[in-house]
Amino acid sequence: MLAQMRAVLNEPFGDGPHTVHKSHPDDLFYAPWMEDREAAQREANRDLDIRQDFTFEDRLAESGITFVNRAVADSTRDWKLNHYDHANGLAVADVDGDGRLDLYFPRQVGGNELWRNLGAGRFENITLRAGVGLPGRVSVSASFADIDNDGDADLFVTTTRHGNALFRNDGTGVFTDVTREAGLESMTHSSSAEFFDYDRDGRLDLFVVNVGQFTGDEVGYSGDRGEQESPYFIGMKEAFAAHLYPERAERSRLYHNEGEGRFRDVSEELGLDHRGWSGDATPLDLNQDGWIDLYVLCMQGNDEYWINREGKRFESYSTTLFPVLPWGSMGVKAFDWNNDGRIDLSTTNMHADMWEDKPYGVGEKEKASPKAMPESYLRSRRPGKNVFGNAFFEGGPDGTYREVSETINSENYWPWGLSVGDLNADGWPDAFITSCMNLQWRYHPNSLLLNQRGQRFVDSEFVLGVEPRRGRRIAAPWYELQCDGPDRNHPDCEGESGRVVVWGALGSRGSVMFDLDEDGDLDLVTNDFNSEPMVLVSNLKQRHPEVASLQVQLRGQRSNRDGLGARVEVQAGGQTQVQVLDGQSGYLSQSRMPLYFGLDLARQVDRVIVEWPSGVRQEVAGPLEINRTLVVEESGD
């Protein structure tokens, strides 16, 4: 493989004029450690008593999806270090009510795309018909939720200074832009957006995470030379140190759903004054008082936990609840990893790895230890009490949390966001973590962590076929230059003539975990930066038709229609599992999909208990049939 790639880099490309191939970094294609890592992982997992004799296969071609993520010039030919390289999320929802989950891909250049699920793993592009493309905007994230409780999936999209957008669904998958009427116009550097009902009035409110001012007012154009339909604001040279300039902070905003399609900014009146350099967040209720709180990540500072005081105030509670604070977090997911009935919290941090470009396996564990980082860069409020690496907070019986990332092996290299679900259907939640920094850095594989029955996570991406990628690819053409023409002064054209193709590492950003082909197991789809996605289809049910599952879909009455914020407990086969419906899957997005419970070899479900956001506790008594979707409609009790 390596020899073939080197040959490509040194030979003319196609039948046209001589083409020079370059890469950033120069040794991009030298990755012998990949084969060593694969062999070591297979040996380490060989005798483990967990279900791992199944694989994922990238079926992008078979899916019919032709979407390709395209990045602004700040992350390609005019590369500079700023927050554009955080790229995009990925969200799913059944937009037309046919019972199948559809895919929405945001991107920075060329407009977003909505792909309708046709069944059997096939998709069709319905972007134009749906009206959700947003061409000419630099999109970031996507969130599906039912904002008006009419039973269908509406859509909110964030952008970088091009105006966020709210689309109302008519129930058939045709959307209308209602941003202005809703009061959600914002020209900020927005990142993720989370729907949740903070005041328990039955309507979904909206929290929009803003990064901060990392761009100036100079406008550039992306895509091919002369293509001016893709404008973007050029990043500041010192964008990655912008957190040291308080005047560049942008407050993240909490909008109250007033009903009748209107939202109102209530951040100030509720005391939610979050101005950290944030990319993502998650709604959750760690203190279990029935009021949904907010955990907000900070890419260049301490994370913050905002506790909800009965819908009337939010207060920063971070230093009270957690023994140490993550610094520089990227992704977050709340879930019960060890089936003890308590919700735990996992965060990822790739900034610890950015500055030390080491091959995989070198010093990746020690960075998870609490350590004081240089004040000149971090400006930490708690010197000596930060986690600079992935953090995992395990909930205890007394309501306290301890950081256990090293103990349970949740650390990995260059992580972005994580998707969580029971990939082997054994009753224990697993994790898929997107990784790699792309251009200017070496390739690094995505991580797949199988849960060893609540004892620890086991690295399994090579064992399960997630890595290596299709065709053992680790890089792709990132941009090309015409050195005899408009690009003659580009640094990559120095000493060159004709066409120069510059390669960069492949890398995923957004991901979503759901049953794509409706066969009863969980599949994975990614949104890769400046490249095509991966459609990773599992053959678990083909290999193990005996394993069971249950999907739970909620329909709120007093609560919001989606049931966001509900706690669902499933009892089957002598095991109890707990999940919270938050819609969070992967980096920078919120999806609208059922909860998936792997049931191992159970032949029936004994009981399902739902604790609704309204406070209603509802029990669905068994025996209940396995391998189906159970729809639970909120009772009036």
C-alpha cells in the first residue's frame, strides 16, 4: 500500500500534462505503525469474552450517497489554524413520516444535503424538494426536533456568520424557512444547537453554542478559482489565541419557546452568561431533580455545568460537582456506561494531541492525568486541577462524580465527538469516536470502544473492520494549484510548474449511530472533513440472528412531543438498562430517533419504565415482544 501511494506521488497523473503531488506533512504516507497497531489489537482482543466476531463494511457506493464534504479555503489552499477545521456534524430523522431515518449532511462549501432513506441501505437526494440546502452559507451543525409539537421533525442549522436557520416541516419532508418569524436570526460564530425543555412547559427550548470571534471582516471565496457563490469570512491570524482577548467572546444563547413559532432570548434574565470558547454542549440532569441542566464544553478553557433552578435561573455548578475540570473539550455524551442506573459523563479532548504530533501509542495515556498547563495559553481558573485529555466522570451512589478515564480505557488520540450505542447488542453501551486533524497532521484512525461488561472499554476498531478504511486509504487530494497561472505565488508552487495536487490526511468529524438498514443492529455514518462520508454497515444480525434488541420511541402529551429529556428503563433477561433521550449522537448535532436497547439473548422484555419530563412515571408491563419498535405514548397520570 505504502509503495503504491509513493508511486502515485512521483508519477504523472492521468494522460494530461505533468502533475506534481505533494503532501502535508511530507511523511503523510509513511504509516507502518497502522499494521503494527492492527496486529496488536487483534492479539489483545483474541481471548476476550465479549461479542466481537462481526464486522462493519463501508457501503458508501451501494448506498447511493454522493455527498462530498467541502471545506473553505482557510482549511485548504489558504490553510491557517482556526476553528473552521472543526467542520461539521451530521443528523438523522424521519422527515417524511415513512418510518425510516433520513440523513442530513451540513458542509461549509456548496450547500447542505438531505438524503431520504429508501430502505435496504439505499438513499436518494431530496435536498431541492425539501428546501434545506442553504447554498452560499458556511454551515456547521444540524439539529432535528419537533418545535411545534405537531409530530414531525423540524430542523435548525447553525452557520459561521451567515445566519442560523430554522425550518418548519410540513410532515411530508418539505420545509419552510421560518427563521425571521421565530426570532432566531443570528450572525454569530455559531457551533452546535441543543433542543430541550428547560422550564417543563411542554415546548422545546433552544440553546445555541457560540464559539467566539475567530474571523475578521475580510471576505474570501472557496471552491474553484473564480467561483464566488461560496463566500466566507477569513480567519484571524491569531484565531487560536482569541480566547485571550475577552472582547472577542460571544455569549451562547438560550431561547425560550414562546409557542406559535416564536422564540425569545432569555440568557440574561436566567443568569446563563456563558462566554467560553465553546463548540458543543449537552442537556442532562446529573443531580436528578427533574429539571434539565446544561453541560457546555470549552475548547480553550474549563467546561461549565449550568444547573437549572426549576426553570427560573441557571447557576454555574462545575467546581461543586466535579473533582477536576476538562480543559479544551470537543465532544460530550451522557450515558450509563456500567448499568448501575446512574448517568455518567464522557468528554473528548483533541487539543492535548494537536501540539504533539506523535504516532499512535506514544504517550497517549499520560495526557489524561490532571496537570497544570501553561497559564499563558490555558488561562485556567483552577491550576493543577484540570484534565488535559479525555475525561470520564462516573456517578457514585452519593451523587458525586469521580474521574476514571485512565481506569476504564476511555482515552484515545485526536478525538472529536462520540456516538454511543450497543453495537454488539450485548446489553452494554459501546462508543465510536471520530478522530484525526487532517491537513498538516498525520492520519489517525477513528476509535471504536467495546464495553467489557462495565469493567473497561476495549479498543476494537481494527477487529471490527472500522479501520483500516476502504482500500486502506489514509489520505486524499486536499486541493490543487495551477502554478503557471493564478497560484504561481503559492508556497506549494515554489520551484514547480503546471498542476500541483496537495494531499492531506482523511479524518471524520460528525457521526451518527442508528439502524440504517432496519435489520436490528446499529450502523455508523460519518461526515468526513473535505471528503466523502463513510457508511459503515454492521453484519451483526447476519452473524448472530439470535441476538435481540428493542427500540423505544416516545410520544409526549404533557411533555414535549419528542419526549426529549425522558429517562427510559428497560428490564430484560435479568438485566436493567437506563438511557436518557437527548438526541445526541456524534459531534455538533442532535438527531430525532428512537432509543436502541441491545438485549443479548433475552426472549422477551419484562418491563419498560419511562420517567417523562413532565414528572409522569409510566410503566409498560411485560411480557413484551423483542426485535421491534415500542411506541410509548405519555399517559395522563
